[in-house]
Amino acid sequence: MTTITPASAASSFEALSLTVPTGLWIDGASRPASDGSSFGVLDPASGDVLAEVASASVDDALAAVDAAAAAAVGWAAVAPRQKAEILRRAFELMIERQDDLARLITLENGKALTDARSEVVYAAEFFRWYSEEAVRIQGTVETAPSGANRIVVVHQPVGVALLITPWNFPAAMATRKIGPALAAGCTMVLKPASETPLTALALVAILEEAGVPAGVVNVIPSKRSGAISSTLLADGRVRKISFTGSTEVGRVLLELSAKTVVNASMELGGNAPFLVLESANLDDAVAGAMVAKLRNGGEACTAANRFFVHRSVAQEFSERLAAAMRSLVVGPGLDAATNIGPLVNEETRSKVASLVEGAVGEGAQVLVGGRSVAGAGYFYEPTVLVGVAAGSAILGEEIFGPVAPIVVFDDVAEAIRLANSTEYGLVSYVYAADLAEGLRVSEALESGMVGLNRAVVSDPAAPFGGVKQSGLGREGGHEGVLDYMESKYIAVSW
């Protein structure tokens, strides 16, 4: 594989033709933190500081809730068509500025520019989809079984929402929450990951340009996540939390939400199995594995994490996957030749390296990769491991890096058992030319989503979410907007 030496990216940030506030965005204006604190946002390809961003205090977070609460009645009353037009305009502005938005994502996240461009288009689609859903929020009318009255059901916005997003898809994870919340009539406080706050700040500037009133969307980057979350979830005005991140943090937030019975949606960790059945078309399976494993450099909750391959095709699949990974270019995301950018920080790279070393210590063999890249930035080589034991530690948690551990199986029942042997259940992948067998396996897998002969499951029109400890609720589709609404039943006679 080829590696490219990264260069300083600070000047690239300054050259963007994009409004990127670096203060807190509260009630339609950028402001410094009340105590003057800030933190540096790093370029993962070089370790350079891109920008200093204000770090919200608890008081700042409460001020954001004040703004959201004050704007709530007015926004809820806005006509559905007007909400739809605003969301549609936000979509258009994102598409117009997709190149600069992609470069911004790459600068603070590290992902290859091709991945960043795909993310921007995907993220913008949530605004377009929910512009269409905003005018299709329907209630019901029916006659009670007794005939005594009518049962009228209407949907109303749940209230002020706290949105907490991760660093791996800084645009898409924000729009996937903001879009339905706006369509439902909710106001919100968005707390982006401290690794990637700049994209969220660029998005709120676009939203207000599109016509979102001041106070409806507030953005509070902060290094004080725990204190802010606990304070806001104890505030009676906050009636919704939507969180995307680790299962460990999700458990804490659910415990805090329980104290005030806050409506909670959780999109948590994954440990996605990738099953290659005996009948699989290996051209398709290898191409799919490259996408399912390496989108965003493997830093995705939907990333294929455990490869279960039938013994009859295991050697050929492994060798072809290794050859495909060997051809990749590792380097700074802004370089046009780069296929795999850096991991987001040193902590993430160290975890990946530790998992690989542990697997090798347990008997796995490295077909390609298996090392950190020396020099600046947080790079790790695309890696294929074979001979991985079914009980290996690397199979027990999200790798969040470009590493594919391969386990061989002999029968489909064994593969299903191994795939389901996890507390997670977000997504699974199945490759089988025998469609009937593929569908039977898909139904048997314990996950909220399955990619059958397909490496990408994410779609704004589809319900995204997991089972078991991978989360609660669904994002995307019509279900996504209903997650930001409460059903009200009116008994009436006429």
C-alpha cells in the first residue's frame, strides 16, 4: 500500500468559502463561552490546530434551552408547508456548498475527501426527505367500538430536544436529527462531538440562512459533556433526547433521562457481522466487504466488524480482500489520491493497534497491514486477519478502524449463532447467490437492519436503528419524524 505525507491544513480551513462560526450559536447569534473557555479542533492528518472553538459552560447550555423554549410555541405554529420550504432550501444550500462542506469534514474528521463528499450528499438528503414529510404528518379518526364516540388522534411536537451527535459523521448525524425535529415542530439544542464541532456550526449558519428562526436550532460545542447532559436532562423544559454514540454513554444518558422521564432515542454501538455464504458471488462479496468495512476508514457503527466466511470460499475470499486492501493509498484526506485517511485521534489508533496485537497473540495471522503508520497524524494500515478464533477479543467490541478479522464456519446455523453472539444488534451483512437462503439468514439475524448482497443500508427514507443494546427508536423514514412527536387522543361525540 502507498502512504502520503500530510501537510499542514490550517490554511485550508481559512481558505474555505463557507460561514463557520467558532463561537456558541445561541438564539441566532454566535457568542463566546460565558467563562471565556475554548478548545482547539485538531486536523487528524497532521495534529495541527485548525481553529479554537468556544467551550460551553452549564450556564451557556441553559441559555440555549432558554432560547429553544422561547422559540418553541412560534415554531410549532409555523405551517407545515413553510417548514417544508425552509428544509428544502437548506438542502439546496448544502448541495450548492458541498465541496466546501466536504473539505471542512475532512479537515476536522480526517476521512478521505471522497467519503466526505458522499457524506454531504447523504446528510443533505435528510433535509430534502423531511421537507417532504413535514406536510404528511397525518392523524386518524375512527368510531369507538361501542359506537358512543369518535377516537381522534393527532400528533404534536414533543418539545425542546437535546441532540447529541458523534464525530464520525459530523454532518449526517446532525441532519438526521435536525431534519425530523424541525419537520415535527420541535426546537433544539445540538451538542456536537468536541472532535468535530465545526461542521455543526457551519450547518446552523446554513439553516438560519434558509429561514429557520433564531432560537429554533442552537449549537453548543463543549468539553464539559457530562455536566451539560446531566443539567439539561434535569431541566423540565427538555422533553426529548436523541443520542448517537457508544452504548456505554447511552446507558448513562438513559439513566439520567429516567429521572425526569424524558422521551429518549438512542442510536448506539454496533458489532456488525458480515456473512459470506457458500453460494456467494465472490466478486460482489469482496467489493461489498471493501465498502462495508472501509467507509469512513472503518470508523462507523455500521462498519462490518466480524467476517464469517464459509470454509469452501474462505481462502479465496481472504486473499482477494487482502489484495484489494493492499492496493489502497493511505494519506491525508484532502489529497485526491487518498483512499484511507487517518483515524480521528491517537486514542482510537492505539485501541485499533491493541486489538490487532491481541488477535495475533491469540493465533491470528496478518495477510496485509497490521501496523500504525510512522510520522505525523493518526494513520493505521488497512488490515486483514485470518485464523481468528471464534472467541477472540477483537470480535467482542467495535474496532472502529480499517481491520477485517475473518472467522471460518462450516454450516449456516453455526454462522448465525456466531453472528448473534453479541450484545449488539445494529446491522448485519449477508452475501448469498441463493436468495431464498439469504432471506432465511436475514430473518434469523438479530439486528435492526440487514444488507442482503448490499454493503450500504443507510437511506433517509428507511428506518435506521438497532435492537438489543444497539439502541431505541428509529431515525429516517416516516418513523423518524414520529420520534419527535407525541400522540394525543381526543374522545369526541358529534
